[in-house]
Amino acid sequence: MADMKVKIAGVEFSNPIITASGTYGFGKEYSNFFSLSELGGISCKGITLEERQGNPPPRIAETPSGILNSVGLQNPGVDYFIEHDLPWLKTQDTVIIANIAGRTMEDYCTVAKKLDATNVDMIELNISCPNVKAGGVAFGVTPQGVEEITTAVRAATKKPLIVKLTPNTADISQTAKAAENAGADAVSLINTLTGMKIDINTRRPVLRNNTGGLSGAAVLPVAVRMVWQAANAVKIPVIGMGGICRWQDAVELMLAGACALQIGTANFTDAYTPIKVRDGLEKYLDDNGYASVGDIVGKVEVWE
Amino acid sequence: MIQGIFPVVKAGTQNDNCFEITFKAPDMAKEAKVGQFVHILCDGKTLRRPISICRIDKAEGTLRIVFEKRGEGTAWLSKCKEGDELDILGPLGNGFPLCDTNKNVLVVGGGIGVPPLLGIADFAADGCDAVLGFRDRDHLCLIDDFKSVAGNVFVMTDDGSFGEKGFVTERVRALVSEKAYDAVYACGPSPMLKAVSALAAEKGIDCYISLEERMGCGIGACLVCACKIKTADGEKYLHVCKDGPVFKASEVIW
């Protein structure tokens, strides 16, 4: 049996499968299906300083092999999260990652400081929510912006810091490097790609927000390419996500350079996806004689 | 709440665009309440399709759904036959709060909003009056089912090709003036729900409505199926899948 354990910034994960922010709430709903301790970790719904109501509906549209969403960071605020959700999550025997977003640098730092005083395991900096101005996407699209916000939040917390990168940028290797230079312990990618769907009968966009973030199987090849580019650009760990539905997708992203993975949209199709992907990945490692999951990370043999 | 593969024991049609499936899922049937829904995986689709439960047979361990063919997902579902297997997640959401059976209740359904109300008629039986509205005679569904359990059944069509001509609201206005109902339950298009809610409010009758919104996970994690509701803390976006689909009409913000 291959060793499935993964260590990122000193935090040990029982396996590389993490559920992705925005698709898994604060875990409670999905604990109806299996023990959350089966997961390597949970990246929680993005939280902001104050409670946010999010965007008006419709907030979701189905597209070929994927979905568009524009939830708009609906969340109860960091204080509520710390008081009501975090204590329960910390009893689930899995790594708990708080995903944080904000409008200003100050917001991010205040949220990070509040979390610094808790027992949350890691912080994931969401500077790539495409659906609201308050989602920090302005920070995420340029290397300068990434460096600036990462430096500020790095100074606000000693917690292991993951910077979640947007694919809506000119050169992912540059934003990944900027995060690394500013003191990030890891980067995670890709967040959603900005998209749009129009109802041809009403001539209206299906989403009330007009545009939204594309996720699901449709984005997997983009994620594989960007994880590969980012992993080649930085020394810090890369957490890969974007369109993972099957264990084969997970293997691809790891070969491209991801040392851990996040699964999001596929949870809506099948609540057991994380377990199936984890087990399939383990079988692949065993069948191919790998002793540890780390042995396949970045092992793609690219054509010269 | 269960996700699993369940066999179709009966499949049929209500009209050219409206289909029904009964599937065997004893544990789901045991748990299910009137007004809840199931989330069905349709071939090749990323998102499951939420469909309200029409009838619960706890003794047989079956659930019946009646649905409209709207897009590719439901078109695939409409081709399911007896013996096929479906990947279903359910039961989901909160059902209708039911009055005691001896009370007088009015159910008001419009189009594909009619099916989830049959369970109320099953429960309240003779104490239940039903007003069912359809576009025309080609779009009727479940008329005989309602007639076999409800006290009085009024069928309305927009063009008068079956039953009475007109909207359900006209009949509802007359009924709530003539009779002291203890509760009104409604499901259908938003303008109809809004009008029925207003009529119930005028008479001071408790009114519960079942809402619809584009849905993701179906269990309250992804937060996409937002609807604006009056709460103790002010107006909030709650979620149709977990907080609904049934809401107290007086709390819904249109």
C-alpha cells in the first residue's frame, strides 16, 4: 500500500485530497455521507471580515462539462465562523484551511489576525474570486498585486499561508513567483475562469451577475497546464485543482507538479468523488510500484 | 439523506411533455416528507436535477416523481423505463408543515407545480380542496389522482379547453371568501405564488409555498439557490435546497 501522506508547510495531511473552497460549505452537509476524517483536508467557504449576502440569483448555470457560478462570497463573517463553525470542524480529524477574501488589504489583514489567534491549521488567501469587487481579484491578476497582498497578510499571521491563484492572468508563473517571493508557504490553483452564458430565448445572461466563474471537467486541461507552469516556476508546494472528477484527473495534476489536490464541482455530481479519487489514486500508485504519493509529483516527461 | 442507485419500478407519461417515474428506495421513502425533493443524476450532466416528490409509499418503499421535460437532462430522464437504474440523492429540503387531517386546507398548483401538492391531498383527503391550473388540455397532469383523494377539485385552463377558463387566482379568490380554510399550500410560477400569497394574507390564512431556483449541490453547501427571506435578523438570502423549498409565504420577499 503506497504511503498517501503529504506534508505542506509542516502540516501533515493523511492523503492529498482536499475539498475546494466554495463547494463544501463548512463541511457539515457532506458529513452526512462519510466521515470527514477520510479527507486530507477541507478548504472552507471563503470568509470576509463582515457577513456578506452574496449576489442575487440565479447564481449558477450549467455549461458543457462544467458550471458557471456567481455566488458572490455569501458568508457569515469571520467572527461567526470562528465561534460557530471552526470548533466543530476542528473535531473532524482533518486539516482545516480557512479561505479568506476581502475588499481592502486592511480587511485581509484583520481577518488573518483574527484567525491567527485560533486553532485553524492553515490560511488560504483568496485573491481570485471573479464575482465580486470585494473578492480581491484586483490583487490577483498582476504579480505586483499578488506580492503586495501576500506580503501584508504574511506579516499578519504565522499560520501556514497558501495563496490561491487566478487563471485570469497573463503569466501564471509570474504570479506564482510573486507569492513565493512574498513569503507564501504554498500556492493553490486554478480558481475559476471567468465565463458567460446567454439564454438565446430571452437574450439575457443566465446569471444575474451576467458573468461567473467556470469550473468542472471543462477546465481540467487549463489547470494541468497552469499547475505545470507554476510548479516549474516555484520551489514551494503547488496544490492543484480545476476539473478533477476522476482519479485519472488527479494523477494528471500530480504528474504536472501538484503535491496535493482540491476537488470542488465534482462534489455536486457525486458526493463520494473525493473518496473515489483518493482510492483510485492509491490503486494507481500500487499498480505502478510507487511507494509514496510524492513519487509521482512533477514526474511528467515532457517532449524536448 | 442518501445517495445511491435505485431501480425504476414504473415509468409513464402524464402528457407529451410531462413524465412520471416511480422508483424503489425503502430507506429514502421511510425518511421522506411531503414537499421534499430528490436530486437526480442525468446522463453526462455535471449538475443533478432537483425534482419534487409527488407521492411517498412507505409500505411499498417507493417514491413517485412527476416532471416536465425542460432540457437535455430531463429529456434523458423522460426516456427511463421500468428496470432502469437511477443515481438519486434524497430526500432533500424541508417539507410542507401539515395541519391536522380534520382541518380544511386548500392546495393551489400551477402547471408542473401541481405534483408536490398531491401528498397534501393524500394526507388531508376530504378536508382538502384543490385548484389546479394548466395552460390547456394538452398540459394536464394528475387530475385523476387528485380527484381520487381530494374533496373538491377545480381545474382551470388558460384557454378554457378543459375545466374552467381563467387563472387559478380567480377561483382561489372565490374559495377563500366562501370557506374558512386553515391553511393554503401552493406551488407554481412566481406570479401565481405571489397572487395566492396575497389572497391568503388578506384572509389571514397560513400559507406555505414551494419555491424553485437554479440549484447546485442540493444540500446547502454551495449556496447558489438563493432566495430572499424575512428573518428575525432582517432580510437574508436563504437557500431553496436546505432552508426550503417550502417557505412561509408571508416571509418571502418577491
